[in-house]
Amino acid sequence: MKPSFPIWILLFIFLSSACNKENESEIPGPFEPIEDPDTITGLENLGSGYDVFEKYADVSQVKAQILDYRKLSKDGLVEKKTLEHSTFHTSAGTSITEYSQSLNISVGLSGSYMFFSGSVKTNFSSNRYQYDSYSFATYHSMINKHQLRLPADWNGDDLKPYLQSQAKSKLNDPSVSPQEIFQVYGTHCLSGLVIGGRLDYSVSARTRDLKENVSIGVYAEASFSKGFGSGTLNTDVINETEYNQFAQSMEKHLEVYGGSSELGQHIINKDDYDAWINSIHDNLVFCNFTQNGLIPVWEFCDDDTRKAELQDAYATWAGDRDIAVLSAPRVCVLDLKIVEGSNAANPYKINGRDYYRLNFDLNNGSGGPYIFIYYLAGLENDTITPVAEVATINTSDGESLQNMPDGFEMINHDLNRGVGGDFIYLAFRRRNDPSDELVTGLRVQSAYSFGTSAANTWYVVTAGYTSATPQDLNEGAGGDYIYLYYTNDLIGEGALP
């Protein structure tokens, strides 16, 4: 008979085995491991970098991976929560700074920076966001399918074991500049995402066109409802008259994130909002952040000195992405034409715009046909680049367009036509940028453009551009001495017709 194996040894082996299996089943995170993370839409973006001064929650702006999402998923550190709900909310402000702060409310970034300034440049035209006399709003339609997030109580130190090797190396390498870090990895790490689709319907308008104590957000919602929803304003806060006043200066812009891009275009072209909504299920994207879903990249640095270096550079990076804002746009001259004939209309319509006459005949006293300067008045932020300089070209004196500074264009109509005088042509140059000169008014003798008078500071147009001698527009014709003047004085918007 074989000796029996001691029972106590068998019991010990059994208990040890059980303990080992229990330890093997333990995972660091509080969530169930995701077996096949690559099948989860949007998961590849979790743990990647993002620059919070680019566009708001746009998958095309996602930077390089900082954390290994596969390891995070395996260790139960990724929560996937089904949402399946839609929301509408509005981001609004009477300045782009207020608008930026409104975008940041749901994200919770700290600091007084112009977060998501990329969305300002996408949603609004530069001739709006560069001036402080406009208000801005975006009406967001959010289709939320599921949420992906890391544990809210885990910080950068807790997540360091999951750093991608290259990210860890660069973040801790003092020879890699903070600017390179921000370019490659952005300023923050994505720790919480919403996957689905988003529509951004943005409007801007002159602040003075808003009803007192009514946010532009109300107008944005009303405009969306009127254009793509019920066909009515769907609000009791403003009436049709007040909305129409606002609409006079309104600009609209629409962006979609997720869903079919073609059907996104149909929202505007065919008023087909529902078709885009129905396409989101098959075209899911990262479209929003969760609350506190961004971790600063410097939180992953091992060395306090390196961490401080990145943090200090972040302030500079933010300042460089601020948008300079000018005061209210000025009244100016946008374009010039020469029109012949005493019966020419005033205003004279060209390409749907009204050109107004400087009501003084340039052939006055010489007996020739009536010739007038017509000007297009508007604001300096118009889609037409304003006039920076006016001049004359007297070809009888050997002057030519080729001898003028770059940018000048000549109107091919002799100001002395029909009277035998010198061949004199009007020329002008458009602005290069907002810091360039700006012609805000014109005068011929006693005829003044809108909003100007003898009280303004006037400069006479001289012969040959560089000469100090005033150019007589009737030179050689024997008629009256006629001079053209311009002013750069500030002219109020109320001067416009």
C-alpha cells in the first residue's frame, strides 16, 4: 500500500492556487476591460493630444498619442457609457473673448485665455471677429451616442505608467522645446470624449442691432428654427420686427462634425436637417469633451523644472494665439468710378451696390460733357478691400501707371474728355492690411462725400504723386481750377445712407 499524501499539503496547494488566480484577475482600473478596443469608435482618440487653441472638439485637430489606449482598455481604465441622447445649447458673447469663454464653460479649462480661437476663425469671418462692435453666437445641435473617459480621480502621475515611450521621452527631454511639444502633442491630453455628431450654426451681427438685454444666442436659436426647424422664430423674447432688424447685419455659417458630409451640405442647400441626423449612426466621430476631459501635458513630466518650463511656455503659446480686436469699423471709400452725363443716376447701381456722386462736374467751366466721380461708401470690414490712397496720372506730363507705387490701378476715363486739355486719369490703391491708410472721405471743391464737411482735415491730391503742387483736374482745358481732396478722419457709421 502506497503512503498517502498528507492532506494538509494538498490543502495548502489548493489555497495557494486559488489566491494566485484571484491576484491574476485583479486589474488597476475600476471598469470592465474592453476586449477589442479597436472596434470602439473614437477610442483611438482617447489619450491623444489636443491643442485647446485650435477648433473646438474636432477630430481633425487631434494630435499624436500620449497614452496607450490599448493598455488603458486592458487594465480597466476606460469607461464606455452609452448615452443615446441629443441636446441643444448655445455659446454666445458680445465679444470674441466672451464667446471663447462660453465655449470653455462645459470643458472647465483654467485661465483667462482665448480658448478654441480656431473655432472663432472658422465660425465667423475676419471682418467680424476683428472688431468689437459685433456679437457672436453658435447654436450647437449635439447628437451624443457614447462616452469614453478615464477615471476622473486619476491624474497625470497616476497615468504615467501608460505613457507611450516616445511621448514620455520627448516630454522629459529638455532638448525638445516646449513649442515642439505643443506642435506634436498639443497642450492637453484627451481624457474624456463624447462620440456622435455635432452641428454648429453660427451667427454674428452688429451689437447695436440686438434688442436691449437680449443675448445674441436668442437670435441664433430663432434663426436656426426659422431656417431649418419649424419655419418660425419659435420664441416670445423677440418679435419679427426685432428679428428683421438683427437680420440686416447678420452673417451665418454652418459646420457639421460627423454624419455624412454631403448631407451636411444639404442642410443649407435643401433644408434637410433630418437626413444628416439619420446619417450620424454610420459616421460617428469625436464631437465633444466630457467635463474636465483634458489633462495638461506638463502633468506627465517627471521633473518639476521641466514641468514649470512647459507651463510657462503655455502662457506664451496662448498669448500668441489671441486675436487682436479693433474698435468699431470706420466708414470709408470702398471703390471709385467715373461716370459721364448729366442724367446719370444717383445712386448709380453697379453689381448690386449703390455708388454715389460727388456732385461737382469735373469739366465745369470748360464746356465739355458732364463728368463726375462716383464712390462706393461702406465700412472698412466690407468684403471689398477699401481704398487706401487716391492719386492722379497726367499722361500729358509723362506720368504713367508704371511709375506709381505697387498696387495702384487707373480708371481709364480722361477727366478732361471732350475739352482738349491734358489727359488726366484718376488712380487709387487698396489697403494691404488693417494698419494701412484709409480714405474715409472725398471732396471736389464744395461737394463732399457722406459724413464729411469743411470741418474735416483735407489733403489735396498733388501732381505726379510725389509733388507738392496740387493737380488741377481741368489743367490745359481753360475751365475752372478744380481739385480733388481726401480725408482720413474718423467718420461715424451713422453717416452711411
